[in-house]
Amino acid sequence: MIIVTGATGQLGRQIVERLLTRVPADRIGVSVRDPGKARAFADQGVRVRRGDFADPATLAHAFEGATQVLVVSIDRFGADAVGQHRAAIDAAVAAGARRVLYTSHMGASASSHFQACRDHAATEEALRGCGVPYTALRNGFYAASALRFFDQGRHGDQLALPADGPVSWTFHEDLAEAAAAVLADEGRFDGPTPPLTAGRAFTFDDLARVAGEVTGRAVTRVAVPDDRFQEQLTEHGVPAEYARHLIDIFLAARAGEFAAVDPALGTLLGREPISLESALRKHLT
């Protein structure tokens, strides 16, 4: 049985939806903190069980009978995130899974400017030592973040954000389809995958140009000092620690950590990945 964790989240839900088009429902199980939110999957014949990384005792039942377990990374930072990922990996191995998969990041590195990428690197280290074959899906940076930053930084005909660098922003839909393909073709990748990215990396200068073309008005890209943008985020209710992590994304982008573009995602999909440029055009109309 293929077990997918976090199946009520934005990425996990879409992975299960796409996996259902490739694998019979009775070969799929989901591990979720609130089984009631996964009722739609249960109605289709998917096994739904409660599993919480923060409560490892629940994972033995959630992972029972697993052949593969996909650990979908949690939206936390630091030792808490890595510890919970390790608990899920250990539980998958204890349940007898012959492969553990993990949604990592293209920028995974112990020296990254971005805490989440350092966490992914630490989790990949745990995978390497887990004792069974593993796959780390090195996902491109989620394009949903680019659209949120764009909305936060756009004021009339200005796009005011910290200085950045090229980022191969990639859509959840494409990454979910790729994960389903890898799960359905067990062993397609051993260890870390190539970067699973869209076909082009964009800067916010590029996106300002697209916005100008769509709106018919010139949109000026303005570089805001990091500390000032962090203050603006907290003034709008973003917790201070989370705002600092968001600034680190720009630091990492300036260092070129998210600039890589690779054809692996398109190969898995059998088509070109969704372009951020085309999505932004739809977003603005």
C-alpha cells in the first residue's frame, strides 16, 4: 500500500487526487491529523487513518501495511520540523516500507540562506541513514509564494520588494502530478531527484514587465531594503519570526540558490510545466 501523509494539505491532497488516476484506490492510504477532513478520499475507497508526526505513536497504525510512504514536509522551521520528519521516516521503516519518499526542495543545503532548505538538507541526511531505499523529491520553489509576494509588493504601478534573483517558480499542480508518477513507478529515482522545476526562472523585474504588458501601464520594480520590508510584513500582522524567514528567501534568491532549471519535471509530466508568466497573466485579468 502507498501511504501519503498530509493528504488534506495543498500539495498532499493533489498528490492523492492524481495518484487515484494511476493506482486503484484500495492500494492507497492517507495519514492525516483530522480524518474527517479526508472524507472525500474515504468515499472513493482510500484508506484514511489518523497520523500525526508530533505524536509518533499514531504513525504505526497510520502506516500499517505500507510498501511506500511519502512524507510530505510540514510547514514549520528548525529543529521541530526536522524532528517530526525524522519521526515519520522512522515510523515508515518500522512499518516495513520498502521505500520512503520525501517532498524536499531544489535548494536543500546545510549552507542555504533559507532555514527551510537547511531543514530539508537535514531531513535528507536522515533519509540517507534510514536503512531502506529512499527518494527525495527536490521540488522547485512553489509559485504560489511568488504570487503572494507579488500581491504584497504591488502598489499601483510599483512593485516594491527586496532585491532578488532568478527563481524557477513551480506550481503545486505539476509537482503533485510528478509525485504521483514517481509513486506509481516505484524506484524511478533513488536518492535525490534532479531539481523538479518549471522551464524558466523569473526575477521580480521580469514579473513587473509582464504586469505592465497585461495592464497596459508601466510597472516599476523598486528594491525595498530587507529590514523595511520585514517591518511592513509585521505591521500587516505577519509574525516576526515568519517575516524573517520570508526575507531569507530573497537572500537565498540573490545568492542564486533557486535559479536552476532542469527538464526532469517536464519529462515526468510528458508536457511543459505551467509557466509562471502565463499564470500571472491570468492572475491579473
